[in-house]
Amino acid sequence: MEKGLSRRDVLRGSAVAVAGIAVGGTAFAAETPQEKRKIDRLRIGIIGCGGKGESGMSQAAEHGDIVAVCDVDVTPRMKALTLHPKASSFDDYRFMFEAMRGKMDAVVISTPDHHHAIASALAMRQGLHTYCEKPLCRTIWEARQIAKIARDKRVATQMGNQSTAHTPMRKIAALIKSGHFGAVKEIHLWTDRAKGWWDQGTPRPPVAEVPRELDWELWLGPRPERPYGKGYHPFSWRGYWDFGTGSLGDMGCHIFNMPHMALDLSAPLAVQAQTSGHNKETFPAWAIVHYEYPAKGDRPAFKLTWYDGGRKPDPDLAPGFEFGGNGTITICEKATIYSPDADNNEYHIVGGGTMPDIQVEESPGHMAEFARAAMGGPAAVSNFPNYAGPLAETVLLGNLAIWADGPRLEWDSKRMQVKGTNEYDSLIRPSYRKGYGV
């Protein structure tokens, strides 16, 4: 920490912090929310300052004051301080929460996936409004827990799937939900990740010297100890089972977003995958995942297929379109809807035709929705309990199928278990190193 309290100061001054280290970390942020104050301008802490964290910080600064920045890498942390010189600086978010108790209203979390749930839980238990990047967390159990904590603590929350705020997506989701195109029969979703973006289907990298600017132990955080290797930081962690969530986690919360808004993709009956094969160290180079959905209310049963690593649907499903790196095809009884990107801004009726208009609630903007909710306004659409948590669970369930690589896994959503086996329990609910917990 360059500014604010040192670790020694925190440990001397707080028996709670000492207890948190001893029993797993959740005591760092008190169970009792901070005293509520009338908010006229948000005081925001940033956890993760590089990459997506930098843009998240910039957007958050439009709606409040950045009062704390935290990153395990000195370089992005120092850059953040040049932009917000009055902010306190930390390398460990657990100590940031303790030192900044009562001095923040909200946090924006943009760490690698394996820290998402822990940082979010600590924030919400301290009564802080919490924005967390997709895919919200690394495991299904964490998604369920984060949604529960948000509901119990009654804080404003939002996951960083920005297209939730896009009007074209809201309109097409409303049309499908209303039955305008008839019942949905099939959905096909795809991405070009990870091919050409980060490595998957590769072995663990050779041991290398830790960069001077990086605190490797803090970067590892809750995950099992391992030596540093080139490629983990700052980007390719996405391809490792221990840290990331692969192509599904990185892009699924964007590309599943429209059908989730239209149809509620939570609680599929079963998932099954075929892949290029993998070594349980990194995700496979490519995967195709099949989701089976039961009838629900007025919604008939349907199937959804996910493709990644360059695999794509049959072009005959949407003739006349050249499939790009990302896209969606929604096959309904009366029409097939094609979208060519992951931003959910463009939709076409296959075979031609005019897209009907429909009135939907306009968003003030993605980060503005979160800020508005934190200031006492309506909940953001992609809040943790009602939208982001169930969406994250659905996306992450596909990773169980990818790990299994072949078997059909029947899913018990209520118990969060694959029926008939406990083989996947450690993937559903993770264990943590001492000092960390949800």
C-alpha cells in the first residue's frame, strides 16, 4: 500500500482483521453494513485497475469520486493514481475494505475471475454497492452465493455485461418473449474465442521469474499455490481452469444475454459437450456445448447450442449471411432471427422482412444504471439476484460439460448437483486458500 493504512496498522488496529486471516477471510468486512448516509455523490473504490478495470474506472468516475484504487500490479495501480491522485492505494482488497470502512459507497471489481466472488462478498457484507465484471464468478456455487448476499444485504448490484443496456437487444428480447415470432425451437450461439486471443489446450507454462511489479501471492489469492509462469498475467489467465472460465465465461454472458432476457435460461435439464480434448489444466482449443431446456409456463421446450474456438453453426440455418467471429441465431416457429455480433445491437430476420418496433424501457447507460441504483433508484437490469446470478450459473454450467467432454450431465438446479454423481462437486463449489472465502 502506498497510501492509507499499512498491513501492520490494520492488524494492530483491528481484531476483526486478525480473525479474518485466521478463519478464511470473510471477517475482513463486517457482517453489519456500514451506517447509511444520504448519498449525493458516490465514493467509489476500484479493485483491478488494468485492462477492463481501466475502462470501468473511467466510466465510474463519471458518476462519483474514485477514493481508493487496488491492484496487485504496481504499474496499473500507479497509472490509476495519476488519474485520481487523492485516492488511497492498496495491493490487497481485503485490507482496502478494512482501511476504507465507512469511506466508500460502492466498488467496481475487474479482477481475474477467481477473485470476483470473494471481493464481491466482502463488499456487499460491508453494505457497499457492487459492480462486478462478467462472468460474476468462477463457479456455480459462487454465483448462487453472490446473488443471495446481494438480496440479503439489499445493496445495488450489476454485472458487467454492457449490452444489457442496449435498446436493440431489449426490443428483440421483448418481441421473442411476447411470442411475436412464435415459440422458440432452437438457439445457436458462437464466439471466435479463445482462438487468436489467448492460449487454450496447452500445458502449464515453464516456471519463470515473477515480474518486479507483480505480487504473485496476492494474484494467486484463493487458488492453490503454483510457481509463476509467463502468460498468466495480465490476460491469458482466462484459459486456465484454476483462474478463468474459458471462452464461455469470457463471452457467454454477452452472447447468452439476449436469449436469457427473452426466455430465462436458468435451470436447464441437461448439458453435454464435445471438445478438442484437454488436459484439465487449460480449457480445450474448441468446444461445442448442448443445453436442453424444459417447457416452462407458456415457454415450450427448446435446445441451445454453444460453439467456440472457431466452430460455428451450419450456415444453412441462416442463408444469406456470412457468420463472423461472434453471433446468435434464434429459430422460432414464424421467423429466424440472426445477430452478427456480441454487442447485441444488430438483428435481422433471415430471408428478409421488416423488424417490427416495440416500446421498451430505455436505459440511461450501463454504468449509469448502476450509479442510479446505488443512489436509491430502480435496480439495474443486470443485478446479481434476479438476472446476473442466474445467467452466470447457466454459462458456467456449460463448463462442467466441457470438463466432462462427452457424457450427458443431468442438472439438479435446486441442489446444484449433477444427478447421480459427485464427480463434479469441486468444480461446482471451490475450496479456498487460508485468508479467503465467500
